[in-house]
Amino acid sequence: MNNKTYEELISGNQIYQMVTERLDTYSTDIENLKYGEMNNELLDLILDLYDDDKDFPYNKLRKFSISEILGYLQASHKYYLTKKLPEIEQSLLHIFSKYGQTHQLLAALAMFFNSYKTKLVAHIKTEEKEFFPYIKKLMKAEKGELDSNAKAGLFSESSVEDFNDTHDPIEDELKEVSKIIQEFSGKDEMPLPYRIFLNQVELFELELRKHAIIEDHVLVPMAIELENKLKNVA
Ligand SMILES: [Fe+2]
Ligand SMILES: [Fe+2]
């Protein structure tokens, strides 16, 4: 096996593992979908999206139910907060235990990462506490489970457009990590623990980028469609 194939295999596996790992907790309170019930076709398309998002056929993802997309995104949020962030923190702690607090680089990284974590948690919280519940209400309205008053109130309290206007690309800032490390290590070869840390952060950045693409190009258009449909019959 030549080196390139080996590298490709490793990174392909890493992505596959990353995408499927969150399904251990896959469930949604909307249609009581449980682990194992995630549509395989949906999973395959998501893996394709990780591979290449340039010419990705978004229409293909829009044929799934909004609750399936929402369920996947919620499982991802949970996965970031309970698995990915702690893993990255663990590896930062490992660097601390190895180099002590003498490295200036460490102080810079720890500061960066703490503030990043606060922003990411706030980002996810807004989606979980505001945007997703709004979509769930739209779904209820579609099923006729909201009376006309509740329906009218629904459109005055929130909108998909509000979310769209404020949805930041939270992953961009993670590119700073590589800059911070390079700034301090200069031309020297980067020590292994830093390389591991950087690799985790870069994978997480990729992960968050794909996640945002699903939110912006799949969930948002689906929610707008639902919103318009309900407004037209109101
Ligand atoms: Fe999200
Ligand atoms: Fe988001």
C-alpha cells in the first residue's frame, strides 16, 4: 500500500467515524426516531457532503423530512458539546502536563480556546432554544395542532429570516489556532502534541463548516417553505 492510499484511507475512516459516532445518541422528540432509524440514504448523502460541498446536490437532501434533518443537527450539537469539545480540551490539558505553563504559546492557546468555547456554546444554545423550537412549532401548525391565535403569534415572535440574518460562520475563527501555533513555533518543527491538537481543531473546523452548510442550505430553505405554506393558508 503506498503512502497516499494509506493517508486517504485514514482520513476517510476518520470522517466516517466522526459522522456515524453522533448517531449513538441520535433521537428526536418529534417523531421518536431512535438510533439505527436514521435513513441510510441520508447518511450516505451527508458523507458525500463531507467529501465535497462544491457541486453538492442540495435538492437531494431536501426530500427528507424536516424532523430527520433537525434530528441529525441536534445529535450533532450534542456530539460537539459532550464529545468533541471535551476531547480538544483534553488534548490541550495534555500539552499543559507535558510543557507546563512556561510556554507562552500555551497561555495564548488556552485563552483562545476558552473564549471560543463560550461563543460556540452560545451559538448552539440560540439554535436549540430559539430557532429549532420555532421550527417545531411550524411543524405543529402544519399538523393543525396550533389554533389560529397561536399561529398568528408564531409569525410575530420569530421568523426564519431573523435566524438567517444572525447565523454566523462560527467555524472561521478556528483557523486562528493554526496561526497562533505557527506564530510561536516559527520555523521549528511543531512538537507532536501540538500537531495532534491542531489536527483535532482542523477536523472540528471542517465538521462545523459542513454542519453550517446543512443548516443554511437544507434546514433554512425547508423551514422557509413551511413558513410560506402556513402563511398562505392563514
Ligand atoms: Fe448548529
Ligand atoms: Fe449554526
